[in-house]
Amino acid sequence: MVAQILVDGTINGAIYALLAIGFTLTFGAANILNLYHGTYYMLGAYFVYALLSMFSIPLIFAVIFSILIVMIIGVFLYYPIKILQKHGGSTSVLIFTLVASYFTQYLLTQIFGSTNLNIPSFINGSLNILGVNVAFSRLLALLISLIIIILISLFMLYARIGKEIVITAQDSYIAQILGINTNRVLIITIAISAMLAALAGIMISPFLTLVPNMWLSPLIMAFSIVILGGLGSIVGSIIAAFIIGYIQSGISIAISSEAAEIVILAVIILVIIFRPSGLLGKKID
């Protein structure tokens, strides 16, 4: 049982970290709580399904094209979000991104129907780890997620645009004084955020059925993780993602997946009450 919790929790935590890093990047650099984030996750999976099943495009190209399309959608949505943020405030942004999510759900329902869809496993076979039989496709998801997490961390530390994102997140006014094009930084941040969410959806898609309302669960998960880790903190989000992954895995095995969701939400409520800043982030207003 312990081995199963460790294996499942690590895999889920790595995928959740991808999802949460993008969410917290958007909040940190642009001060935007983007409720469309779960839809990026969903669209990544749906685009891969469409490209594989309808156009028979090789898997690697289907994944690349899907991520690029989602990134373009993310950048496209940034412009109305920016206008609403300037003139209507954060409430208008929340309403717009929520409505956009439901609109996308409606479009997918019209195109694909409301029936469950499945993406075949990316790689066949399994491996025994600590007595637990783990599918190669899940190990692949873990490996890619960990690689991307490391690359994003290095990017933020050493790449020029990564440093600009960090500076903008800390103080956009100082960033402008330093000559940083904050608008360009925010567009790149949104694109990276969309890419990470889409990749998370693609990596987990062989384990789930695709339905048009599947955007809501990852949105709640991402929101829960960044609250626990601290809004605006990438390190906090990574740590919180694995904490949530292990909690979910342990309670799902011991009781049920429904009980795990209840416990996670209870933990988040307690965090909001007793530690609004989360582990390492900004206090929620």
C-alpha cells in the first residue's frame, strides 16, 4: 500500500506541478487568476485526439501541433483579458475566463458530442517498481513532467526572459524602469502557462476519458495547489503539487477518490483560514 501511494503520488504530483506552475506564473507576472487554465489542459487532450483519430498524424507531431495551437489560443485570449483587467478589474477577468471555459465546453460538445472519448496509450508495456506494476505510459508522463519542471526552473533562473518574468512578477513598475518590455514578458508568460497546462492534459489523457466538461477538475486542482503552495511561488507550487499528489493517492487507496477530493478541499479551506499566504507565496486579498 505504501509503495502504491509513493508511486501514484509521485506521478500525479509531477503532472499536477506542470498544471500549477503555469497557473502561478500567470498570477505572479500578470496578476491574473485565469479560470480558463483548466480549458488549456482539456484542449491539449482534445486536439491530440482529433489529430490522431481524424487526421492520422504521427503522435509526436500531434503533440507538438496541439501544444502550439493551445499556446496561440492563450495569447489570443490575453488581449481581451488585459483590456478587462484595465477597465473592469479582476472580477471582470474571472467572469470572462469562466464564460470562455463554458463556451469552449459547448463548442466541444457540438463537435465531438458528449460521449466519452479515449486516447490510446502512448507506449505499451509495464514495469514493476517496489512491487507495483506501473504502465510505461505513466512512467513516460512522469519522466517528461520532471524534465519540463527542471527546464522551466533553469529557464527562470538563467534565461534572460526568465529573469525578466521573475522581475516583472516581483514589481512590474521596477521592471519598466529597468527597460523590460513588460507587455512582451506577459505574452510569453501566458504562452508558457498555456503550454504547460496543455502538456499536462496530453500526458494524462491516456489514463482518462475525454469529456467536454473535464476542464473543471484540473482548474480546481491547480487552484488548490497554488493556494497551498502560495500564489505567485513556483517553488511553492511544485512542493504543494507533490503534497496534494500523495494525499490524493493515499486517501484514494485507503478510502475512495471522492473522499480524497473532500479532504483536499478541506485542507485548502484550512490553509485559506490559517495561512492565507500558503507555503511560500503572496497573501490572498
